[in-house]
Amino acid sequence: MLAAAGYQHIRMYDINSAETSPVINYEGISKNVTAVGFHEDGRWMYTGGEDCTAKIWDIRSRNLQCQRIFQVNAAVNCVCLHPNQGDLFVGDQSGAVHIWDLRTDHNEQLIPEADASIQSISIDAEASYMAAVNNRGNCYVWALKGGRSTETSQLRPKTKLQAHKKYALKCKFSPDSTLLATTSSDQTVKLWKTSDFSLMTTLSDASQRWVWDCAFSSDSQYLVSVSSDNMARLWSIEHGEVKREYNGHQKAVTALAFHDGIAA
């Protein structure tokens, strides 16, 4: 299933079907949906939105209403699910990162930088680190502990990176947990080594504009980025150069999902 979310709706598509119409429509949402994702087994979906909530939807049920709601005090920009599938991390426009323990309904929050909107949150596959970027171009990294059984994840500050001089838009860890990518309105992608969080390389192209999103290949050797210049680019991380450009979009490309593995 593919979920596409926008203003006051979430639409579900069967990607194994030639049918182009949505198979499920979730309506009645009051504002923009800004984040969407799935439990690893596809049992439920999570969303975040400008209605100041994160929500859990049981996609196995025929009931089109959400099952659980987590209310915060500002519009939600991003939501990230811990690899343990039990902790949801919610970033909002006030600068808060909320930790919602789905098993106990306990929640905590931290504010790395007051009044700096959290734009993106990422947790590496080994659940060792969590990163968050804000609209001042800063990237905060925490060491993760706990998160097993009924224990809520614990965060310990690791480092602060002055990643970009302008608006940061996205952060993503590589599948092998060795790299952290950050994207920005400064028209670049920066790659940081997680061994010491030093800058490895900067990916830039003369025609590239705001870089809204990125995704690593499964072997962590390549990265795909999307930009306001209507393009997607495939980069070689080793050489720091564009290997292929994908055009055809008529407007800015602002989101990306990439999977190059072999389905079992």
C-alpha cells in the first residue's frame, strides 16, 4: 500500500494493482497532513499534521477513524517511528521534540532550541542515534538508550552541528548507520560521518535549488535527492558527483521514498 497525504485527506493506493484510484480515503481531517508512515508489519499507519496532532490509524480495520490521538501545542512538521515500533518521535513548529510511548501512552518532550521549528527527525537503523534539524540550519544529535520492553527511550545529547547557513529541511541516516545526510534551502546536501559527526562531503549542483528530501540506497553507496528545480538526482557518495538526473516533473519535487532492495 502507498499512502499519499495532503490537505484534509489521506489516500491509500494498491501499488500492486493497475487501478489508479485510491482504495481507501480517509477524510474529515481538519488541516494539512505533514507526515505519514507505517508500522514495519503494516498493521497501522501514523500521521502528523497542522492540527497539532499525531495520530494512529488501524489500516486492517474497515473503520476509517483514527484509533489514537496525541495532542501537542503547535503544528506538527515531522513524525519518526523508532525501530522498536513502540516509540513515536514528533517534531513541532514550536521547537519541541515529543516522545510518545505507544505501549504505555507515556510522553516526554525536549526543546533543543527554543522557537526554532523542528523540520525533520531521523533515527538510525541500529537505534544508536537520533537527529533533528530546524529552520535555523542546526542539526542536533542525541545518543539513544532503552526503548526495549516497556521502557521508554532515553536521549542523551551527543552534539550540535551548524549544518547549514539557511533553513534545514531534512535529515536521514544511512542504512548502515555510518552517515547522516542533511538537506537545506542553501541548495546542498551535506554528509556527516557518524563516527565523530565530522563533515564528509557536500553535494551541490549549479542548477539545484532548495533540496527538500533525500534517501540512501540500501548499500549506503548512493543517495537520491529532490529539489525545487523539478529534478531528482542520483549521487555517488564515494565520488560526490551526480550519476544520473531524473526530470519530467513540472513543479518542485518535495518528497521522496526510495527502495532498491529485492522483495522476498
